[in-house]
Amino acid sequence: MTFIGRTRTRGIETLALDSPDTRNALSAALVGELADALADSGKDTDVRAVVLTHTGNTFSAGADLRDPPHPDALVALLRQIVELPKPVVARVTGHVRAGGLGLLACCDIAAAAAGASFAFTEVRIGVAPAVISLPLLPRTDPRALARYYLTGERFDAAEAARIGLLTAAGTDVDAVLEPILDGLRRSEAQALAETKRLLTARVLEAFDRDAGRLTALSARLFASAPAREGMTAFLERRDPPWVL
């Protein structure tokens, strides 16, 4: 079974998360296949930039609760996007939840359709947005993150752009991306790689400093009794017992 679709147009490699039946949840298999596809794109001199998008109505629902990736594997994938020597551009036309927002934050440029929605739902199942904080905290408005991390509220594409989670949003995401992709096609490959290195330095500092601590936190919380109850309640489509 294939979880990542690949197409190429004029030097732009498009990688599509393609597991709509699971809402593109980040399973161990999907994470591994995406890592392989990114590695291929990073080494291919014919690829100028990578577009990360999705099939179905959800970019990613976050970690697959039935087949979650090891926290180390998720950290490695997020870092791989940040370190890839090609710009990575997110194209979102649907919903993004929890760990999917980590993928989004790792991308150099992110655009979404106006109807997209976003939420950090971790606290509602008894865990925390630990590992995904590595790219999110350096790039996103801290007061907004405090609100959305702590409440799990849903917010729209305009708000996501306002707080720095997105570069831009619009009715037609492809129209938003057209000048961006044109600009990347007009740019020299080494210059893009070195410019990206300048832009990602602070994010990589966070990985170097905090990855071990946040990976341990994620593993501890996912193994906890509240998380087991929260994930069971989620899968059974009922409220966990702490809801007042």
C-alpha cells in the first residue's frame, strides 16, 4: 500500500499525503514513506522545490492513534523537512489537526484555502503538543499559541496566517501559490539552499536544544492513564471523563 503520491511539474515535486481513509493520520508507515520521498527529492538535482499537500478533506489529523510513529521518527521527519536543501511549500485545502500542524510549521512557506481549519487537539485527549513545538515555538505568535495550545479551539485560515502558522490564505490556494512557485522556479538552486539555511537556523537550534526533552515528554504522556482514556474516548466518539 502506498501512502504518498508523487508528481512533478517544471521542477516542482509534489508529495501528497494519500491515506484519506485515516484522514492522513501520521502512522509509522506514512511517516516512513514520506521520509523516503523527501530524501529522494532532496538528492534530485532536477527538483527545485517540494510541495507537500494531501488527498481528501484533511491535510493530516495528527498522530495515528492505532499505529503511532515512534517520537524519534516524528522528530527525524520534522527535522528532515527543515534541513532539506530545497524549499518545502505546504498546500492545504482541508483540515489540519495536532501533529499535522507540526508538518505545516516545518515547511518554509505554507498556504491554505480559506475553508481550511486548524486545531491543537492534544490537550483534549490528555497529551501535549510536545514534539511539534520544535518548529512551532520559533515561528508562531506566542500569545496565540498559548490560547490554542491550552484550549484546543478550532481556528480558520485567516487566523492561521495572522499568527504566522501560514504564509498566506485565499479562496483559491493554487492562485495564492502561483507567484510563489514561479519565484522558486526563477531562483538558483544553491542560492535557495543557502538562503533556506539562514532562515531555518533558529528552528534547528530548537531541535538541537530541546528534541530529547520533548521526545521524552511525548512518550511519557502518551503512556499515561489519562492519555489512554482520552484516546479511547476519541475512538469511541464520546467525551472523556474530565469534560465538565
